Amino acid sequence: MRYISSKLLILCICVLSVQGIMFNLLPNTQKCLRDEMQPKQLIMGDYEVLDLPGQKVDYIVKDAKGHILSQKEQISKGKFTFSSEHHETFEICFISKVPPHQRGVTHDVLLSIKKGIETKNYEGYGEAAKLKPLEIDMKRLEDLSDSIVQDFAIMRKREEEMRDTNESTNSRVLFFSIFSMCCLLGLATWQVLYLRRYFKAKKLIE
């Protein structure tokens, strides 16, 4: 039982790995990263920016509609948290600001993002509920299973929406093709009749 639980815990840790990235931010430029979040899903991020004299870095988080979810100026190291009531695509932008009289230096930015159950503190929850380590691991696996089921449900919904869109597009293309063929047949018939009358008027045919 311990062997199985340890294997499941390792699998859980691998799945719950934090999305971390490190990149360079050139002077007086901005770099943005996009990701998706589910309705009422908590997003937590840690950032660390190399401190350079005279240079400033700001960050701003916006959703697809341009609403500001989080913002801070002159950052060096810290955290941010936000969520949304709807399925959204959010964008995190880091902006470098260097005075005109100063020669800028490239910033090193470290960013890590946690989503959903990755943001939960199971150790604190276990202490509050007085749970054993194995019970905490089982609770974590239960939440992970629920999260995977929800992800599959979302994927199925998107697949259904894409299938409906494809079927609607195919139907419109079919109707447009039939309409085009009818127009071409009508035009061809009109041309034949017109030319027939024209040749008869010129007495070229009987």
C-alpha cells in the first residue's frame, strides 16, 4: 500500500509541476505571455526581476477584453493572484523603462505560474483538519482526479463546439455551391436563348 501511494504521489507531483520560465527583457521594450484560465480558477504567480540601477520594470495582467486583473510598478520580487468568473485568456506583460540619458541593460525575468489545485496548500489543510500524511496524499489525488475530469469535460465541450462549427460551415458551403450552380445554369440558359434569338434575327439560323 505504501509503495502504491508513493508512486501515486510521485505521479501527482509530476502532474502538478509549476510552469516556470526565464527570459530576457530588452531596455524600453515589453514582453507578454498568454495563457488560459477556467471559470473561478485561481491563478498565482511568482516573479523576480534582476535589479539594475536607474532602470524600472512594471508588470500588468489583462484579460481578453482589456480588463486589468493585476498591476504593479517598479517591481523586483513578489507575487500576484487573480481569478475570473468566466473562461478567459489572460496576458502578462513585463515593461522595461530606462531614462533617455541612460544606456539600458537587458533584464533577466523569472516567472512561475500556478493554476487550480497547484495553488492549494495541502500541508496547511492537513494541519487544520488533523489529517495523516497518507490522508493528505489521498486528498491531493482526489482533487487531481476531479481536475482531470473537469479538463476532459471542457475538452469535450470544445470538441462539440468545433464539430458544430464545422458542420455549420459545411452546410453553408454546400448551399452556396448549389446556389452558384443554379446561377451558372440559369446564366448559360439565358445566353443560349439570347444567342438563338439573335441568330434568328440576323437570319443566320432558321
